[in-house]
Amino acid sequence: MYGKAFAPEYQGSLTSLSVNSSLTDVLAAGTEQLRAAERAGSRQEAARSGLAVAEAHRRLGQVADADRAWKASYRTAREAGDTGAMAWALWSGGTLARQRGALPLAWRLLRLAADLGERAGDVVVRGYSLAGMAETGRIQGDYDAVTALHEQLLAEARRRGEARHTVWALEGIAQIHRNTGSYDTAYAMFEEAADIAARADDRRGHAWALRGLADILSVRDGDSERALELLSEAEATCREMNLAGALAYNHKMRGNVLYRAGRYEEARDVYGQALAEFEGMEEPRGTALARLGLVKSLARLGRDRAETSADLDALAGNLAAIGLRHGRRMVLRAYEELGLVSPEGTGR
């Protein structure tokens, strides 16, 4: 039995904030409480409030502000001798590093956060930090290394009845199944995640689950209309909560669905929108994936083959630099799909 989803990153005087609170509201409340704590000389409260500020900036795509905020929260927590708050700040920093494509740094910060969380006896920040490590490995495509960790965290979340963490783990494992071709298993897990998120009032988790379901409906069933309906529902949530990153990935997926349906002009426009959003928040992985979709759409619309090949070559380098193990395979598939000869001699 799962209770209502909650947001443990909103701490101190901000625990009344909901997991569904608009990020602009979180930022305003966090900044106000942070200033009040600084005036009162309460370092512990300042560290905890600063965490909410860092997370709001990160999810709004305000990368430089998020970087300053998590570091300030960590310094203040260290001065206060609050090991748990130090762990939370490092978790925020590691999550930001992953968002920025600095995957080795994300690993280091999240591992430190997990260690500090264990030392502080804070099982929640330890779990979130281990989850962050698992997600980093999954994004890199290192499924053998992190599948077991995902499953361990899912079992722990189920045992404690933590809806939000259960939803995250289900979605992560579902994504691994989707990427390895087990579409039916992936769909069932995304469906369970959506159901738990809806009952627990976890709107963010529900939006991500809908995106996963839309992807499967498109790639497995060719049901582009139902997929687009689910993405529209998820987009409404992203806009209401000001989830900039989730919205950009939603648009990228909409481009995927349109491209698979042969609606190349629409796909081109949506990929271009997603690309601008990712570039605005300095998100290199999303930028590369949206650009790949845009290049493929333009090729389908008659773009010069040499220019397409040059762009694909550049994208292969970009994806490799980020550390995505499956990046080269994605580009090689694009060469083959478009009937181009790759540097490795594949395609036509």
C-alpha cells in the first residue's frame, strides 16, 4: 500500500511544499526562507532551504544558478556540521552534473552523497543517491552494471511504501527493457508506474510514465495518435509545474512519434523546438538526441546527403564525448535508415 507522494528535498521550514508545487513557487518560497535563515544566523536552516532553491533552479533549467545554490548549501551544511544536509547538497550537485552531461562527476558526487547519507543515518538521501548512480549508469547504457541496483531500490521502495521512489525505479527498469527490445515488459512496468503515480498524486512521475507508454505505443504498435494524446496529457502537467527538462524530453519524444509515423515536416518542427529548449538549459544529452532527430527529419525532406553525413559524424563525436555507450549505435542506425554510407562502411 502506497501513501501520498512527498518531496524529501523540500526540508526545514519548506516541508509543507508539495511534490506537485510549481517550481516557480518553490523557488520563491525557498529563496525567502533562505534569506530569513541567513538573517537569523541559522546555518542548518539555510542549508536545507538552499537545497530547495538549488533543485528549483535545476528543474527550471537555470544551470548556473543551480550550480551556485547546491555548492552554497553544501558549504553552509558543512559549517553547521550537518552531515545529512551535506549529503542532500551533494545529491543535488550530482543530479545537476548528470543533467549537464558531466557523467563521471555525477558518479563521484552521488557516491559521496550516498556515503554521507549512510553515515548520517538518512536512508532517504542514501536511497536517492544510489538511485542517481543507477540512473547515471542507465543513461550511459551500462545496463549490466545498474539493473540489479535498480531492482534493489525498487524492492526497498516497495517495502517502505514510498510511491515516488517506486515509480522512479519502475520507470528506470522499464526503460532498460524498452531499450533492449522487451516492449511488452516495458509497457507493463510503465503502466504500473502510471497507476501508482496517479493514486499517490505524483504528477511528475505520472508525466514521465505517460511519456514511456507513448514511446512503446509508437514503436511497438504504430499507434501514433494514442501516443500523441498521452504526450499532450503529460505536456499539460509539465507546463503547469514548470518542468522545463521534462517538457523538453516530452517534445523530443513527440518528434520521435511523428517521425516514426512519416510526418517529417511536423517532426522537424518539434525536434527544432526541443533542440532550442535543451540548448537553453545547457543539456548536452538532450541537445544531441534532438539534433539527431532533426537531422534525420531534414534528410527525409530532401536535405543534401553530404551535409547529413557530416552532421551524423559530428553527432557521433558528441554522443561519445558525453559517455553514451549506445551513441555510436544510434548514429550507425541512422546511416543505415537513411541509406547513407557511414565511416565504418555500413549503409548503402
